[in-house]
Amino acid sequence: MNGLEDKENPRVHIARLEAEKESLILQVSVLTDQVEAQGEKIRELEFNIEEQNIKTEEMELQVEEVRCCFQFPLFLQSQRINKN
């Protein structure tokens, strides 16, 4: 470009910058929506993990109860055998 073209094209340059600005605004909007959606998905997953942790703890307690139910009679039986 020569000096004359530079002076003649400020409007074209401004129009290009305005178009780039609008494009960037749209990109930021799309990315913001994506971040919000991902944040919501993360919150859902964290909630599901917490629910699964609670269920796991409940199952572990039930397993322990069952184990105790089986171990006590076995203990009594072994005591009877040892007495004989």
C-alpha cells in the first residue's frame, strides 16, 4: 500500500474492525453459554457423586450388619463345639 491508499481506507479499516468486534462479541457469547452449560453439568455430576457416596455408605453398613448376623451364630456354634 502506498500513502494515498492508507489515507483513503480508514473507513474500510474501521468497518473491518467493527466486523471483527461483532464476531468477537458473538464468540464470547457462545463461549459464555458453553461455560455455563459445563458448569451446570459439573454441578449435576458432583450431586450424583454425592448421592452415590451416600448409597455406598448405606450399603457398607448393610453389609456390616449382615456380616455381624452371620458371625454371631458362628461364634456361638464354635463356643458350643469348644465346650464339648
